Amino acid sequence: MTSEALRAATGTMRRAGVDDLAIRVFASFHEQLGSDTTGTIPEDTVEPLTEVPALADVRPDDENAVREALGRTVVVKLNGGLGTGMGVQGPKSALEVREGRTFLDVIAEQVLALRERYGVTVPLLLMNSFRTRDESLAVLRGHPGLEVEGLPLDFVQSKEPKVRADDLFPVEWPVDPELEWCPPGHGDVYVSLRTSGLLDTLRERGYRYLFLSNADNLGATCDGAVPAWMAAEGIPYVAEVCPRTANDRKGGQLVVRRADGRLVLRDSAMVADGEDHYFQDIDRHRFFHTNNLWVDLGALAARLDERDGVLGLPLIVNRKTVDPTDATSTPVIQIESAMGAAVEIFDGARAVAVPRTRFRPVKTTNELLLIRSDLYRLAADGSVEAVSDRPEPFVDLAKPYKLVGGFEERFPGGVPSLRECTSLRVEADATFGTGVVCIGDVRVTGDTRDIPDGARLEGDV
């Protein structure tokens, strides 16, 4: 049955014009799925990652070394997400994040400021999905001078059929055939760089380093200290990690494989049964993986050549329904991989410990409220700066706020001030007025409906 299902799936891809290399990568994952590959990493096969240099310690004294490395660096932002979990219509990165700017506006400003500061042309490339391209490029084209002559502003990652959870055949959904397809996860970035021709083009034009990060993480700016370190020590791959807190217990982590001493990425889905307590032990596993990566283009090309384009990244099984908005629609599996899992295929891959300022993702409206609040400001170079050293307050918004539409309706005059807040729990369906201030631990409960302009909230409201 599995071989018939695979033939059906790859046939569907060929008819849709998907590149042969992408089809071969999909076939490799599909075969693993059919053989019940678990992809787990038991605790007794790894050691915790402990000795990690800090970003400040690898920064060269010579500013010219940073400038030279940046002149050979390309910024790639993963931009395939629609933000359906937040109710976003269209690319998540086109959502307004601060001061009338979208994520993409801020990213463009960061890259343009970097070029001006160092006098080098750092290209920006989006890895779009077939669903995010047009709207995202329209935003970027609002920034004159961003496009580098001879290079595009984006490349489009591959697509693959969602497969039925019961028999692994490609799903059929005549009501909306586009929902039969999905992007193959951000591990596809390496294959898409090859199939688009950009990997060869960038190398021919003298670029050597890629900085890869998520478009919804505005803290992930291009810091030339890392490629300068890579150039000085011949490092092919660097993963940024952050010290874990209790809120990061479920985040992916780098561990050291005992069998060969290599760094490997372990996500929560890869934890063996009964071993969550090891995975979530923040004293044992002290760092989490930020998904900010640096890759030597020559080393990447060599690995792709050695493996005939199929890097063999670990399989991620993402179980959904064919229509993500309809829980009663056909159960499917989206076959995915993580780009950070490539750490294990590079000899001499390293990790670097970075400050929390380089990890400010927006995955939920809780985080959207934080980044829109007066805890942060946008600097002239597009970086998101904290206005104080106080820890971020804990934020938990009730169901009516979980989707962006409901969130915007309930904060028509902007989000409340959080500079004096340690936690904000909103359990009621309340609309906040303009200039509301939260102090200490705030809990909004009961039949609260409207919070007046200028209200000062403390304790239970």
C-alpha cells in the first residue's frame, strides 16, 4: 500500500511541475513515514550542551573584519507562514506589528540600515510559499533600493501534497483544491536554494554566508560578528542558542550525540516516551534553539553534492486536518523537516549563546501585545529595543483575543502600558480604552465589559 501511495503522491507532484529534487526529498520522507520511523532521540544517547561561547566573546576587535564578512553575507527570512493560528489572512509577516509597520517593513529597514552603517550590499531574500509571495513582495517594493541588481527579492519553496493519515495517499479536497497542498517545512530552504539556482548564483557573485531566521522574529538582526568568527576559524555552520527559562521548557534544544560527538537538534516531538522530564529540565539542558542559523554556502553546496541533493534531515510528522479551519475535515499528515536539524551534517558545526534580545518571536496575540506595548521601541536602524531592564510580564489573553480580528477590536485605542506590570491575565471579554495602565499583577475577570480611557489596573478587576 505504501509504495502505491508514494507513486500516487509523486505522480501528483510531477503533474504540478514540482522539481525532481524536491520530489526525491519528499519520497525519502514518505518512505520513512510508511516504515513507522519514530525519529526519537532518547536521553541516554545524548549529552547536554554545556560549553557554549557567548556572542560577545567571539566578536572581533577589528571592525574591518566585520565589514568584510558582511560584504559576503546574505539575509534569508523564512516567510512561508500564514499565521492561521492567529487568524491572519495572508502572510503573517504582513501584519502590522508596531507604529504602522509590518514585520516585513521592519526587516527591510533593518537591512537598509545595516548597508548604510557598513557600506556593504547585504541582499535580503524571502523564502516564500506559494501562498505568501505576492502580498509579501508588494510590501518590500515599498522600500526603494532594497532590491540588489541581478538578484530577486525572494525564492519560492517547494510544495507537496498533504497525505491522508489512514493510508498515506494524497488527499483530495474538491471544495478547495489548494488545500490539498502544503509547504514542506523550513528544512526545505536548502533544497529550494539549490532548485531555484540561487545557491550557485550567490556563490558566483562572491557571497559566502547565509543568515537564516524566521520573519516573525524581529530580534534576529544580521550581526556581522558571527560570519567574521566563521571566517576566522573556518566554521561551516553556527546555531544561535539562548539560556532557557521556565517559559522555554518545551522549546527545541541542541544536544551532543554520544555516538559521534556531533550536535543534533531535538524538538519536543523527538522526545522518547516518558522522558519529557529530561527534555524540560532547564538546569540539565540550559539552552534552547532560537532558529537563527548561519551557514557557509560552500559547505552547503558540498553537502548537497555529496548526498545527491537529499540531505537526510530528520522527519517531522505534522498531523492536521485538510482544512485547518474545519476539525471535521479529513485527517492528514504534512511531511516536514526543520532547517536547524542540518547542524548534524556539518563537520565542525558550532553553537553561540546570544542574548534574549535576539529572540522576540510573535507566535500568539499574547506576544503581539507585548511587542506593541511601551516595553519596546523601534530604533532608527529598525532594531526592537527594550526601554528597561525589567523582565517581560507574563501575559495570558482569553479566547476572544486569540485571533487578530478579536484582538484589534478589543484594543481599539492601542494596548495598555506594561512598564509597571508583572503579569496580565485577561479572563473576561473586555474592551480596553486608550491610555490604560497595568500595575503589578493584573487579572481582569467576571462580567467586565469596558475598561475606560486612562484606567489604572491593579490586582483583580
